[in-house]
Amino acid sequence: MEQSAATTSASSLAALRLMLDDPADAPEVVVPLSAAECDLLADDHMVCTCNNVSAGEIRTAMQDGSCASLDDIQVKTRAGGACGHCLPTVAGLVDLEILRARPA
Ligand code: FES
């Protein structure tokens, strides 16, 4: 009985180590698409195909003041909220609109 508890404890520790060392559980860093690349996207370009969000919708939400950050855009449009493949583009569009809104 005592050996069984020790074995369970050892396997639990091994499982915990795997979880802690698993890079898949680490949050992914989103590297925004460059401003130059974002500038080339037409307003009707579908940025997030999971949630049908276009570049124009993201630009409009940033320009009309209803959103001021990537988090705001994700809440309002749901862009990036499914597979996440569009997040670099969404983040790039947000960054570009923030840069454009800054006084010169
Ligand atoms: S393409 Fe945007 S969440 Fe999948």
C-alpha cells in the first residue's frame, strides 16, 4: 500500500513536471504584422475568417473611438477569438491606427 502511494506520488510529480515544461501551455507572444504590410490591406480584406472581421471593421472601430486596444477590438469584433491565426494581423492593424492617432 505504501509503495503504491509512493508510485502515484512519483507519477503525479512527473505529470506536473511535464505540464510545467510544456511550451504548449506557455502563452504565445503575438508579433504584430508590420505597418507597411497592414497598410496594403484593403478595407474589405477578411482578416479574421473565423469571425468574419475585415480590416475595415478594425480600422473603423479604432478610428471612431469605440476601441483603443487589441483587447477592445477582440471584445467588440471577436477577431482572433477562435483559432488565433489572425492575431498578428489584427494586432498590426491596431498598432497602425494607434500610431496614426498620435499627434505629430
Ligand atoms: S482567423 Fe481569426 S480567430 Fe481564426
